[in-house]
Amino acid sequence: MRRNRWCRLGVALGLLLTGGAPVVAGAAPARPAPARFEFGLFGNQRRTDAERAHFPQLAAAMNGADLAFSVDDGGIGAAPADCNDDAALQDRDLLDRFRAPLVFTPGQADWLDCRAGDGPGARLGALRRIFFAADHSAGRNPMDLERQRPYFPENARWNEGPVTFATVHVVGESDGLGRGHDAEVAARHSAATAWLNGTFDEAEQRSSAGIVLVWQADPHFGQNVPAYNGLRGALRARTIAFGRPVVLVHGDSGYFRIDKPMVDDHGRRVENFTRVETFPGSEPEWVRGIVDPDRPGLFTFRAEPVGTAVNPEQR
């Protein structure tokens, strides 16, 4: 598996902040928060026995950090063993062990790869019932969320300090396109695009200093991938028009990286856009995001290795 050279060094990346303005109320929940805060990012952490064994250390390490909330970008289980309600309920209980609010967005392994039994559609319906029935996050201290009800409640939105956050349900393996249920894919793509556009609309309305979007799939910047071309195009158009920092967090590809892969129609790098890909499950590490409006970059991201000395009972 390929490994980015920054992983062991820790990564700090600042984004250029092009301006700021006072925050006003938006449609999504906005919690009282200090101007500076930190949040956690991880995903694809429980697919093998080894990954399951070190998951408590990951949770303990994140519980020991002073995080406003964390986001899991998908892959909390593995097919076919976890393609049942009992496994999903156990996974939900694990997410509730995180001290700070925990927002979960589904990944490919959580439903699309469940081809036996009633198939992927039934598993997706079960996930929506088990994980997304309430308008709040998981975790010991849940926070309120806006959800894309009634049909796509896994898509969530919230505001923290000067930043608007959203999860969008987009998974790997071409999002299921070409697997015989393209009507479902089309409806979910339409909802995802509407949710993305609505997130930018809200950020504009409340004069947010930045936006963070989280989904599972690698959208393959610079490539012609029909399943992702439309959403990626909408993301680019809105990012350029927004003009302030935009971050996309995803998993899927199997290695950690922070880069700027978006280019405009003239091939120029879109400097206010940054991609953060979280660690694969084989590496029990997470990413710390830092928001600080007093710094010229607004966002900083840093790799956080999980030490084996962490005692989960102490968190």
C-alpha cells in the first residue's frame, strides 16, 4: 500500500484565507463555539481483525484530545460479515463511545458491498434507520444536525464557529453506477448535488469563513469518471465562486495525503481548495483539524499517530 511521505512527520497545511465577515444564523444548527477549535477526522478503521483490535486505541486517543467533534468518513465495517443489523447496532454503540460528538457518513463497505441476502438497497435502508433516525450526531455528547429529510438523512450539515460543515453520501467503486441499480444512484447523486449547493448557499448567507465537506469516495480529480464528474464539477464551480477556503475530506484510496488537486478551466490550481484524505485502517492514525481565524490560513491539518501505550480505560 502506498504511503505518503508526510505521514510520519505530521502534516501542517494552512489555507489562504481571503476574507472574513461576522457570522449570522443559518438553517443548520450553530453551536456556541470559540473562534479557535479543533476537530478529528478518520475512516476505514474496522475492516479486518487487526483493525478492530486497535480501534479502541484510536477512540481513546481521540477522546483524550480536546475536540469539538469528530467525523468518520465511512468504512466502519466489512462485507459480508457486517451486512446485518446486529453488526450495525454494535457499530453504532462504538461510535457512541466517543466523548465529543461524532458524525458518520456511510462508505462503500457499509452497504454497497453487501451483495448477499437482500442486497445493497436493503442494507442502505437499514443504515438510515439505525444511524440516521435522529437529528443529532453520535457520541457521548451529541450535537444537533440538519439532515436531508425525508429520503437522504445520512447527509448532514452543521455550523461550528466561523465554518460550515456538511457530510455528503458519495461512496467508492463509482458510487455503485453500473451495478444494476442506476436509478438509485441517479437519485442519490441528485440529492448529493443539491445538498452540496445548499451548503455553499448557507455558507454564503451566514458569511462563513470556510467550508468543510466530508464524503467517502475519492472523486478522482483530473480523471474522467462518470460517477463523479457531475458532483466534482459542481464542487469546482461553487468553490471558485465562494473564494474562501474549502476543504474536501474523503477516504477510499488507501493512503493519507493533503494536497490541492483542483484546477480551473485554464489549468491553474484553485488555491482556496484543499483535499484531505484520511488514513487507511491498516494505520491506526487520525487527522486533527484546527480552525483559527487569527491565523492567515484559517485551517491547519496534522497527522496524529496512535501510540500503543494509550489505555482505553482511562478515556
